[in-house]
Amino acid sequence: MKQIRLTILLYVALLLSHCVSAQVKSSSKAESNLSSTSSNLTTLFNFGVPSILSLSTFTSVELDQNFSNPFEELEVETIAKFQRNESVWSEIRWVIPEETAFDFSTEKSFSIALYFDQPSNDNVNKNIWLILRKDGTTTDQKVMRTEIIAFDQWDEYSFDFSNFTAEELEGFNTVSLFIAPQDTEGLSTGLSGFIAEVKGPLIFSDFIMTSNVLSEDGKSIALNVLSAHSISSSDNPQFEVKINDEIVNVTSIDIQEQSIQLHLEQEVIYNDKVELSYKGGSIADSEGKVLSYFENQLLINTVSYQIEEIYSFGAENNFPTLSNFKLQTNIVDNFSITEDVPQQKITEIVKEEDLHSYLQVDLNGVISMQKDKVFRCYIYQPSQDNIPTNNNIKLRVLNTEDPSDFYTITQNITVQDQWVAYEFDFSQIHFQGDSYNQLRIFLGSPDIDFAGTSCVYYFSTLEGPPVAYINDATLSAISVDGQSIENLDPYLFEYDFEIPYTQEESPVIEAMPNNAKATVEVISAEEIPGIASIQVTAEDETTTLTYQVNITRALPSQNTNVTSLSIDGNIFTAFDQDTESYTLEYPFGTTSIPVLDLNLESDVATYNITYPESLPGTIEVVVTAQDPLVKKEYNFELTMHPPSDNVNLTAIYIDGKELEGFSNEEDSYSIMFDVSNSSAPYITFDLEDETTHFDIQQAWEIPGVGVIDLTAQDGTRREITISFIVKELPSSDALITSLHYDGSSMEEFNSTVFDYYFTVTEEMLPENLPDITEIVKSHSASTFTVTKTDFIPGTTKIEVIAEDGISKNTYQFHYGLPVLSSNVLLKEIRVGGQLLSDFSNEINHYNLTVEGTTMPEITVVTEDEKAEVNIIKATAFGQLTLINVLAEDGVTKNVFALLINSTADPILSLDSRDNGIKVYAENDHYLMIEQTSAHQKYQVLVYDSNGKILYQGEHHQPKNRIPINVKGVVIVQVMFERNRVVKKVLL
């Protein structure tokens, strides 16, 4: 009997559309193969299997998401087939789970496997865009563009967003594929092809990501782990399942590394609403992330309903019988054979005049209306004039034992001249039991105006839930010791079953008939091997069938395979069950013997381990199969490394900071400090070989020495010293203690005198000046530079810079030509051979009285022999004698005035009126004379330094202004009746 399976998928889309503003930075040309993308890309989505991304929406494109893969180059079972509609934009959008994010820090590329059919239009729009968006708006988006590489082949199209920073991509959580975007001219309408895998960056999440899927048989729910790490622990997790808003019991929870299986007490049928909640307990992965609680998550119901052929309207039927009311039926040839209606014969039905014309199918059994509640009937209505006003078809399910227990569904006939499958879905109806044994098919009912009289219909097959016929003695299941016989065929009556080698008793056999009202009798095998028989008597108590199960005992297992071996709790990855001998090397000095643990492929195999008493030694492992004659031996030779001679370090740290310049070639280090300290830095280090013994002596103050004492396993020793030294401050001494001129010591040199003067002859050349042949520095770290003069007069310099680079001194040696003396001073004045006793160079005017009437001779001695003296001798007493001194330089002058009186003449006082008269220069060429006390008549004589009279006159005014047309020193003599005043004035 033909069986037809139809799967109805109820997809619930989690619509988290996240859109954004176009911002194009670069385009990425895809590679023309399926293996060219970066290995860093993560598979994000595949059709038909649980995936990290969810298909959020698709617009202006026909998309078959469950297309069976016909391409050998793809390893997936399911792909999507697409065909673009007429539209400017055609989009397929995926979204990542809530509260997750793409990890753009290490990868910014996406790839999609695409196949494009060869289009009929050569001008097709070949553009492909991938757009990242966020939060359901188009105010911000990132776009990458490429073009179709080739038609009629698979290519992996890559879209690289690496021109954007991770910060710029933060928050983007939808991926949109645009096929032939901006197709304003409609050139790509009908463009078709296939989509497979979507890859991209890793997904960040703070919780375990799962894809929650209802099994196809409706008996369990799987939470498939999508995140990178496996489940490692759980603590009393609490799940709640609702079917059609009613809570159902979860009988058991099976937690594995990559999935959580929830087994349901009540089976889900194809049209049920299923909701899942996670309400308590904890489930964590190896990274410590947990499964977050959630409430009433709606699951996609992938449970399929199963229907089978109930009645064929073109063949003989064993069990159901057909009758009709106000209809004429006739079997005819199928004039329109199709894939859905391949039968050679069909039934022609002509409606007679009546309100209710119907076909009646007596099932001769009962139909279960608890699970698969769908019926399908293939009907062909030709175009004709007498189509009923109510052109419909009704299917009624009846319980003949209770005439009031029936349910009816109506479908309108809207299509003529072709076969149409009309489905009648009773899934929303709660039937009262499993006693429904009759079906009625009404045509054009009610035909109130009899417009449908003589209307012609053609029927092919009627399909529906399985029928338990009264003469059905077949079995639906056989189990031996609780283990079901797989692929049971109700019409195959002999089966073989092998019980375990160790089982002595005869197995328990149970059988389930297709018709629950049939009876089953099991006759167990009396011995092993033996035959158990199952006799089934149908509901009609006449029809019987016998099934035979041949029971044999399995041979003892010879399986000694080891699936894994652990040493001290760690998997020994080098283990190969075909390799019998291994060598395990341990560090020198190891005393503990490693502990082995084995996982055997066979539950009935055993193993024994023999350990040595000490190292080195051998561990012997013997695996014995269930068949005790079959053994497998493994030997693990335990050896020990020779003692290490390694006394190396990988680093030394001073107060946690790595010591610069560290090398295992050096055993002594010095670290300089500006000042001493009562606390020294703390020394630590890293060993190159952890077996090296060490002792460390810290330096507790500065200055001080730290010592690291290292001893290798073989006794090799090494001592490393680290000295903390207070460094001397750079000297500021920039002095010279002595120097030599032309090889001879400069006796007059003093380190604190920085200028020296030398006079050389006019004939001396600079290159002939004496050389500085030796310089002795006060501090050895100072430096000096000698700059010898190139000119005379000139200066030779020695610049000394102290060690600190700051302090400096410059010694200068000045060379000059001879200088003419400006000395105009006298050593003595003699008057008449007698030394002028009160002579002083500070006094220029003297008043002398001599005896006699003869003017005495005046002689002088100059301090500088080269000075010239000109004496202008007075011709009479009472007149001035002038002594003019001209220095060697011919410029500098001095004048001394002597007023000589005789005892024979009245004495004139030189200074008696000195305080009553003022003589001074005005405007360089005027001589001013003022009387400051009594006003008297006086005479004025003005001499130059050579004794020449420049002016002579008589005055009596208190203040007189006398023009003098010379520059230099003049001698002014003011004479009263008995007094004289002599003044020296510079004009």
C-alpha cells in the first residue's frame, strides 16, 4: 500500500531587522572556488540545520529553504533555491541572537556560497551587495560590493570589511544579501540560483548559545549548543514544555557536550503549538558561561503527519467498501496522468438530482483520530454547464455506533480541468475516541436549486490516517528484551535476533498489532538457539498471522580495543592500540609511579595493570576480551632523564623589573645608585630548568651585594652576584695645577688666577710665541682645549671643562706690544739746591720765601726717566715759576706752580684768599671768576702749560666771564693788593 509523507513546517521568525545609512569604503572581489576564504571564518548559517544566525526575512525573492542538495561538490544535505522577483531591491537577511555581537577584533570578513543559473538576458544586473546593519534602521550601514563571477557554478563570494575599525563596526548585528540591487530597469527579474553556507567572524556572547529544535517524531526537544565550548556541568536544570498552552511532563533530561535532550511524556503532533521555558538550576560550559533563563520560547514544529491510501477509485480494495447515494459511478481510464495521479484507472462520478449526494466509505475497521488527522482526496472537475451553485466537497468522519458523533470539513472547488488535491485537516478538533469507522464525501451539498444535477467528477485516491481493519492481523512492532526490531515490515514474518553471550535465560518478546483489538500470543523459545513464535488473531477472530523470531546467542566478544588511555588523569594522545610498546621519560629524581587508566571499546572486556616498585621500571597492561583466550598486551617502559647540569636563568628581576643586559654568559652585575639607602631592591629570577636548586642572599642596603647560588641536579654550581653601588657625582673641578711653557714650568702660574699679561717686541710674530707644552689638570676626568692666538696683540686661551660638563674655567694669556709711560709725577723738587721738604705729587701749588735778592735755581727729578720737564722760571720775586712735566707718551701733562718771595720783599700769601674766590670753566672756552666774600679790585693772569700768557686784565665785578680760546690745563693767577690766588683749570 502506497504511503505518502507530507511535512508541514510552521516557521516562527524572530524579526530583529537591524538596518543602517550606506557608507561604501571598498569592494571585495570573490574568489572562484569554495575553499579560498580565510580559515578564520566561522560557519554562521546552513539551511536545514541549527545555526548561529537566524534567517530573519527575505523580500522580493522566492526562497525554498529546504531544497535537497543535488550538487556533489557540496557536503551539505539542504540548500536554498531562490528566484528574484520584479523589484528594485531584493534582500535576504540574517540576524545574530539577541545579546550577542560579532567579534570584529580579529576578523572582519564574511563569505557566502552562491550558485547563479545562466540567465536568458545577457544584460542581467550582476551586482551583489552585502550590507551590515543594526537596530532595525537604515541610518547607519556598512556596504561591500562585488559582482557575479560566473554562471552555472558554485563560488564563494567574500566581503571584506577590514577598512573599518572594530569600533566602527560595533553594534552591527544583521547581515543582508542584496541580489542585483538597484534593478530599476527590471533586467534581473527571474534571476535564479542557490545559496549554501554563510561564514563570518566569531560571535561574542556571555552565555551558552543554543538552537532549540523539536524532533521530527515529536517525542523530544534538542537544545543544540552553538557556542564554541562544550557543556561541562549542570545542577538540577528545570525546563517547562507547553503543548497548546498545556504543561506536559519532561520525563528525562540527557545532557551531552554539545546538546541537551528533553524527552517528553506526551508526543507532539504535527500542528501543535510548542513552547519551551528554562526556569531554574544551572548549565555551564568549560569556559564558565551559563545557559540563560528564558520564558515561552515558541519552537518550530517540524513534526510530520503520516497518511496512507485508504481507498483507490480505480482498483480493487481489500477492506473498505464503497457505496453511493444519488450518484452514478463508473471506473474509466485516467485521461490525465500526472506525478500525483499516476493510476491507470479512475472513477467517474455523475451527480443525480438531490440536496445531498455522497460517496460512503465503510472502513471495515476503525481510524485513529488522535494524531494524524488529515485526509486528502484527488478530484478532477471538468468545465461544464451544470456545476452546482454550492460547488464544494465535504468530508465527514463518522462513528456508526453513535450517529451523533461525526465531524465535517468543507472545501470549495475553484479549479476545473485539472487534478486538485483537496485536504481536510481535523487537527483542531478533539475527537472522543478511536471508534470512527465510516467516511462520507458530499458533492455540491446542499444542491438547493439542483443546478448540479448531472455534474461530472473524477476521483483518484482517498488518503488519510492509518486504518485498523477488523481483519488486520499484522504487527506494528516487535521488541526482544525491550529492544525493538528495526525496520519491521508487517508482511515479513521471520526475523533473527542475537542475545548477548552471557545471557542464559530466554529473552522476553513483546509485540504490538496494528489493530489494537487484535490479540497476540507469544511462544518463547525453549532453548538457545531456538525459535520464538508470535501468533496474531485479527479483530474478526478469523484472520491469523504467525511471526517467527530466530533466537541465537552471540559468540564471546574478541574485542580488546582501547578507545583512550590516560596517564595520571591526562589523555595520552600518542596512544595507538596497534602499538604495543611505549617509552615514558620522567625527570631525574621522580619517585612517584604514573597511574594508568583505560577506556575500552567493549563493555565486556577487562584489563589488568602491573606496576613496577620504583623508577625506572615497566608497566604491563593486559586487556582481556570477553573470550578469555583473546588478550592484548601493552608495555610502558619508564625511564628517567639523566641529571640536569643546567644552572641557567631566563631572567633576573630587580624589584620586579627585568635586569637589562642579562646574559647567562655573565655572573656579575653592577647597578649604580645616586645615593645610599638602608633598603636595597628585591632580587627575583626565573629558572631555565625548574629542577635547579637555588638559594638567594638579598642585599639589604645600598651599597650592598646580592648573591644567587644555583646548583644543578648533577651538582654543577654557579654563583651570580649583583652589586648595588653608590655612584660618585661628576666632579666640578675645572682647574689647572701647573703648566709648562716651551718645556719649562711657568713659575708665576696660580690655579686660581685666570689672566696673565705678557709684553712682546713689535718684531714678535704669533707663531713664535712660546708653546704651552704641558698642562697638569687638577681632576683627571676634566678636559681642556687650547686655542692659540693668531694675532699680536692677542690672547691664547685654555678652556677647562669639569667632569660634570657644567663647571668650566678659562685661563687667558694676553700678549701685547710695549706701552709708553703716562707717568708725569716727580720724585723731588729742589729750590736753590735745597729739597722742597713738603713736596707731594698731590699738591701742585707751593709758596716759598727765600733769603736774598737773587732768584734761586729750580731743579726736579721725575719718577719716569723718560718724562720731559720744562721749567718756566719767574723773572722776579712774586711771579710764578711753572714746572711742566710731559710723559713719555707725549700726551700726558702735569704742572706744578711755585710762588717764590724774598725776605727782602713784602710777602704775598698764595692761599690767604683761596676760600673767597672761585675759578672754574664754563662751556669749555669760558673762564669764570667769582668773588664770594668782599668785593675788591684784582688783576688776572692766565698762562698755558708752557708759561705763555693767554690773558691779562683788571676786574672789580663780583663775577667776570673771560673768553679763553685754548683747550687743556691753564694756570689762573688772581692778584689782590697783598694776596694772590693760583688755580689750575681744565678747559
